[in-house]
Amino acid sequence: MSAELLKALRDVVGREHVLHKPEDLLVYELDGTIDRSLPDAVVFPANTE
């Protein structure tokens, strides 16, 4: 994921709501299937606006 995209995500939802370090993403590599895929980032918006 590009630095520009990470910055844009942080600008929208705030730095504390964007995970991108590999050690933070490990828990999100599983989705209930047998396939594993490490995401590039995980974003937690505070609201729908």
C-alpha cells in the first residue's frame, strides 16, 4: 500500500484508526475460511460520516 493512500486514510479517519504494521495485522489474516491473507491495512471508522 502506498504511503499516499495510508496518509489519505489517516486524514479521513484519524491515525489511531488505521493499522498497517505487520504485527498489528496478523490477527486480521483469517476470516473464517481456511485461506489466510494478510491485509495491507485495517481501517476502523468512528462513524458513517
